[in-house]
Amino acid sequence: MAYDFARIEKKWQGVWEKEKPYAAVTGDKRPKFYGLIEFPYPSGQGLHVGHPRPFTAMDIVTRKKRMQGYNVLFPIGFDAFGLPTENYAIKNHIHPAIVTKKNIENFTRQLKMLGFGFDWDRVVDTTDPTYYKWTQWIFLQLWKKGLAYKATMPVNWCTSCKCVLANEEVVEGVCERCGSPVVQKEKSQWMLRITAYAQRLIDDLDDLDFIERVKIQQKNWIGRSTGAEVTFKATTGDDIVVFTTRPDTLFGATYMVLSPEHALVKKWMPKLKNADDVRAYQAAAASKSDLERTELSKEKTGVCLDGVAAVNPVNGREIPIFISDYVLASYGTGAIMAVPAHDDRDWEFAKKFGCEIVEVVAGGEDVQKAAFTAKDDTGVLVNSEFLNGLTVRQAIPAITKWLEEKGIGKAQVNYKLRDWVFSRQRYWGEPIPMVWCEKCGWQPLPEDQLPLVLPDVESYEPTDDGESPLSKMTDWVNTTCPCCGGPARRETDTMPQWAGSSWYFLRYMDPHNDKALASKEALDYWSPVDWYNGGMEHTTLHLLYSRFWHKFLYDIGVVPTREPYAKRTSHGMILGEGGEKMSKSRGNVVNPDDIIAQYGADTMRMYIMFIGDFEKAATWSDNAVKGCKKFLDRVWALAEAGPTGDDVTPEHEAALHRTIKKVSEDIDEMKFNTAIAAMMTLVNEFYKSKPSKGDMKVLLLLLSPFAPHIAEEMWEMLGFEGRAMSQSWPEYDESKTVEQVKELAVQVNGKLRSTVTVPADADDETVIDAAKADGKIARALEGMEIVKTIVVKNRLVNLILKPKK
RNA sequence: GCGGGUAUGGUGGAAUUGGCAGACACGCGGGAUUUAGGUUCCCGUGGGCGACCGUGCAGGUUCAAAUCCUGUUACCCGCACCA
């Protein structure tokens, strides 16, 4: 009989609203557990079926922790600043704050319908001035410590809209909205010095319980490389500084390449005989993003600077200088020494432009045919005077020492990580609390003037000069200098969305505090986050940014731990039917509201967990949802049948212990799909042999974190005391989970031939005798002798045979 | 291009981490119940008549490979102003 999920779910959600079973208690004597999910961006489309996957997963984890006696903090909030809301506001002439409020209400309704055990008294909203007051406060601390600074950076500039575009708004080099070409334009921007923390962000990963691919991806993103900085002299007398990881190949440097934006190119322009070509190349490079520049690099492009050359400091040879877009201004010094014999990109470039290829490391193929790039002891230096005969590993320190002695180079560590561009010329973000005074320069807003509230504006459109819409608010912009009291102007750029999400987990600990971002008591009690689950796509930006901010807050004594998150796991995406990404244009988007209306929240929760390996992408299937509904109907029918007997029945005892073990372990390892499969197996057992009330009790406790509404209803229906969710998590007895007899596979020469049943943990001799006694095996043994036997305890026996002579 | 992943029946996925491939579901076939459809309950279900063959593809290591190694193809995530 199908159960009335609509009535049951409404009933229990009402009960939870009143009883507040999910309230976290700061300072409680129970051990604490802080489970965190990435808070959603409240988009106008409402919740996507992708959201409930991580939410349900952590809901299950935290519900189990509560039953195991933990004081659980499982909060929710909204990361509500950002581009889509702003664009919606521009289009519809509605204040983004109103749009945000409406969207948050819709998200809240949907989240409550799914029965998540969030502590609803701790909701945070990044666009609330009482929240972003502290985002601004953290910025001021960064500024005071010299970690926030202004620098000129290239931005995407739409030549028609006359505004700065986000990378996402640039599609194949043109503006997403109007289709006009987009160029790179220099703009003064606020920057955060995350590079100052590069080494610590790598080193401290070692102590964290993050899944390996997250650690690897972060390390590669930070991209530490060791090498040397070498100064080349140009024929003009200028110094050209390069970074290289292969100083040992210095004798093989046959040309140099500067990025098209390199300052020296501008300086040399009047002297260049081919200045027009150079300018044309610079303009072409300006229209490409870094990604396109490196992607298109299959076919290398560049221009040789005619009229200037460089001198290789080790051998005094004059070598040509090129500009090419495969050298990025943002990495290293924006200039390289090119060693075509031992670098693939340089080799390709040299082949195209006819540069000389000089072998300096022997041991590979002919360097005229391919670059030899091994950086270990397989290569030996040649054509390199005092380095000849050394291996690459020996030559690197030798040449580095030589360079240092001559004063033309030094050992250098370089990171791919770049400082964080923190300015946005947009309205819907936190105002940056800085003031520009002609006399005193940039001055921070005094802390007692925070929050610096985002003023209302008439239009949210970016201005023609590329400034934020705030720049038109002259009343707001014109202010007095906090330092000298003279006339001054406010910064009109706002912060990126990453700002609010870099510290939100701290605010959850004490969300209503108006004296500090959170009290010391709350921070000491709840830190660190015990388990943070989120998407892989956030690994290199959000996750790294928030680790950076946290380390900074630790350094200034605000937070008690060096790292924000003790453990990090990651979920896969939910794809639409057919295995494609869900999107409006494909028309394969599944709305959780529809699923809940048709099958109920518990079925939705069960299915999204049963769909497949939590860490991998999974394909939505409407049909498979029904299977989970059927399972809940079957459990319901067992309860409705009115089981009797408070004790566990002997015929189900072993199965119950095994199921408790499997479900307990699987939840800890996020293998929710197999946990549910184990419960299904148990229910199939219950259909073969009727369960007692005591058997059902165990099943309901195991089911409760997954399907809390129906579990609670059946708990009450069977007359158990209190609430299922507040009982102790069931324990299992290991000795009762093991089987008394085992069925072993019998292989002959590695191929399965039969099976035998023997007592558990039987010794080798017993197993081999049993195998030989088996009819099929006995036949296979005729005329053969056993050369070798392999017994794997409780698993299999493998007999290796050969014909008797 | 660079960095990180993934690939198993008709479908979603299991596989104690080198030890009986396909648990649990969906779908499909058969049966029971039902006036009928649906629901529910039972049984069967990788391929091949068979010796056997089967975990993207090609090799290798091993008594034994979905799992380890080498090469290769396809797809997914990220690439710094989307969140």
C-alpha cells in the first residue's frame, strides 16, 4: 500500500519547526561536530536537482553524528551577491536586493520541503549589511598588513558596450550581449597578495584530510617551481631578467622571447625597424585571453624585434629577441631565455622561425628532430664549457652558484599562483571601504563607520567609462578624508563574490554578533569545520581563497586554527537524462519541486543518494526514482502489517548486524548508494520471513537519516518512545556479522571450475581436500598432477595442473 | 594547450582494494492476484547452441587483472571577473 507522503512530510516538518531538533548549542559538553556544505547562490530558477545531492549527503552524515551523541552544527546560508542577479535587475529595473530577497524565500521554501536538518536560526546572507560589515572589516585588516594594494591589470573591455566584462561574458573573443569585439584594457585594480601565502598553502595541505585529487589540484595550481633568475644584457644596455627552471641549459639559449606586453618593448619601440609589425602583433595579442594564447600555441606566432638583440651572459653570443604570446606577462618575469634543444615550446618556435638549435644535454634523440627535456640523471651536459660532463641534476646547482658569484643571477622559487584581482566595476557587491585623498593617498574607512552600506542607485548599468554604477552617486562618492578631513572620494569598485564566501563558515558559529565577526568563545568551540563537502569546480578558487583568508585571520589572532577545514570531500554532478549536462537550452532540467510533488521528499532524498557513486557524475532517470518510492512503500507495508515482539528475531539477527555495520561504515565513507542497497537487501529478507517489531526498530533507525519523515511516522505508528532521530545510533556485534561457513571458488589453472563450502577460516589442507573431493574438480584432475596450489583464506583455491608423464 | 578526473550488461551502478565480474535497483520476459488497466507478490534475466567469450582500445606483469605497468581513444571538471 502506498503511503501518504504529502500528509506525513507536512506533519513532521511542522513538528521540527516547533521542536527545533537541529539547534546547535555553543559551549555544550557533548563533543562537537561541524558539517558544512557550500552555501547556494540563490538564482531565480530556484533549487536545481544538483543541490540536494551534497545537501542530503551531509544531512545524512550529521543526522548520524547527532544520533551518535554529537553536538552538531549544520548550517545554511546564501551567497547572494553576483552577476546574474545584477543582470536581472538591469533588465527588469528591479533593485537587486528585492530580487535577492524573493529568491532566498523561494530557496528556503524548497530546502525546508526536503527536510534538511539545518539550524535555521543561523542563516547568513552575504548581502546583509550586518554580514558584509565583517567582510569589509577583513579587507581593512588585509590592507593594514600590506596584503591589499592597487595595481594595473588588464580587463576585458567591450568596445561597443564600453564596459568591463567578466570572462564568462566573453564568448570566443566577442561580447556575449552585443557581439562586438572585446579587447584587453589596462585598469587600476585592488589586489590581494595571496602569493605571500603560497608556500604555506602548499605545506599545510599535508596535515589535512582532503581527498587526494583536491590536494594535487591545489598544489599544481599554486605551481611551485625552483630554478634561477638570470639577467641578460640587451644591446641597448637594458637588463632583461628571465626566470628559468633549467639554468643548466644556459649555453643552449639561442634566442629570447618577451611577452608582447613587456615594458621593454614599449621602451625600445622608437628604435625598432619593424615597429609597425610589433604594434600589430601586440594588438592581436591583446584581443586574446591567456587561455586562447596558450591554446592556439600549437601554431606558434611571434615577431622578431629588429634593431635590438641580447647577449648570452655565459658565452657572450649575441642572440635575437622575439615577442610571442606564448610567453605570458603574468608568469615569472614575462620574459624567457629560449633553449629549443631542451624545451618543446621553444623547439616548435625555433623550427618555425629558423632559430639555431644547440644541444647542451646529451642522452636523448637528435635535438634537430625533437627536444630532449629529461630533467634527471639521464642527460649529461655538453657544449657548456665548465659544465660539461655533469648530469642535469649536478649542473643546476653548479651554474646557479656560478651565476651568483658573477652577480648575474640567483636561485629563485617561482609560483604560478597570481595575486587575487579583487576589484569589480559592478554594483551588486560589497563596497570597498577605502577613500582616496589627493593629499594623503588611499585611506581606510575607520572601522566604526562600517558597514559602508551599498547606496541605492537609479541605474545598475555600468557607466560609459567602465566605472562602477556607484561612481555616478556623487553624494555618496564625495566624502572627507579620514586622515586630514579634506575633500576626498570613495572607492567605487566593489568586491568579487568570492569575498563573502571566503569566511561565511566563521559567521555560522555566531551569526548575530555585532561586536565581532564571531565571538572568541564560539570560534574556539566550533573551529575547525570538521567536514566540508563541495564541488570539484571550487577547488582552485573558493577553497584556496578561503584557506588564504583563514590563514591571514589566524596570523592576526582572530581565529584559533591555521586551517579552516579539517576534511574535504567532493561530489559529482547530476547530468540530465541522456548523460548531458542539465541546461535550459537542452530542456532536460529536473525541478525538485516536481519530484517532491509526485513522490515526496523522502523518495527524492533516497534516489539522489542511490543514483550512483557520490564522487562521480550521475545521470538522472525518472524511472529509477520509482524504484526508491517502491522501496519506501515496501517498508511502510511492513510497519502497517503491525509487527509484534520487542526482541530481535533469531533468523534476522545476523542480517541486522551486517546491515548496521554496512550502513554505518558506508555513511562515513560517503558510499550512500551501497548503504541503501544494504537496507533494500534487509527489506527483501523481511519479505521472506516476517520481521518482529524489534527487527523493524533497527531498520527505522538506519533509515531515519536518509528518509526522516517516513521513519519518524513509522516510529510513532509502532508505538516507540520519543523520536527516531533522537535515539542512539544502533550498534553491531562484529562476531554476529561473520558467516559460519564460506563458499570458496575453486579454480583450475586460474579458471573457475567449481565452488566448495567449508567452515569459515578453514586451513589450507581442509580447503584443498574439499576441492579435490568435488566431482568436477576430480574429473579435471584425471591424468594430471598438481604442480602448485594457492589458497586465499575464505575466498578461493587455485590448483595449477600439468599432464602426468 | 596546461592541471585534475572518468570509461563495467539494454540502463544507473556493485566488486571486501590483485582473488567467484555484474550486489542493489531500473527495464524486459514469465507466472499469481484483479472484471480490465494499474498496483502488489513470486520466478527468470551479460553474450553464445556449445567448447567458451566478456570491464573503452592495444600490449605487458601475475597462479590470478575491472583493479598494477606502458601506450592509445573518447568524454567530463577547472584554467584566475560565472558561482
